[in-house]
Amino acid sequence: MSSTNLYHEIETLPKGESLVYIRDNFCQDVDEEDKIIYMSVARKMAAQIKCDLAVAENTLTFTKQN
């Protein structure tokens, strides 16, 4: 997967729906040059797509805003 594919997957969420990623999996799925800054990438994606981002110890949860 790539950052573009992740973005599209999150962007196509229906409003009010959530998508949960295991943090390690999200990190592995971003583009190679983004692996070190994957949390910044997640925050930018959430802001651009207008999602809430909940960060837990092992997961990232994107919830599409209504």
C-alpha cells in the first residue's frame, strides 16, 4: 500500500464511520520516505479529509466527521 492508497481508503469512509489501523501496520503502509514521520502523515491526512484522529497505544482510529 502507499500513502495515496491510505488517503483514498480514509477519504471514502462514509460520514460518521470509523476506520481503525494497527499503528505498526499504518507505519508499514505509508510511503518509504514517510515511515519515520508516519504520525505527522496520519495527522495531515485526518485534517485534509476532515476526520477525527484518535491515537491509542497500538491503534490509530480515523472517524469521518458528519
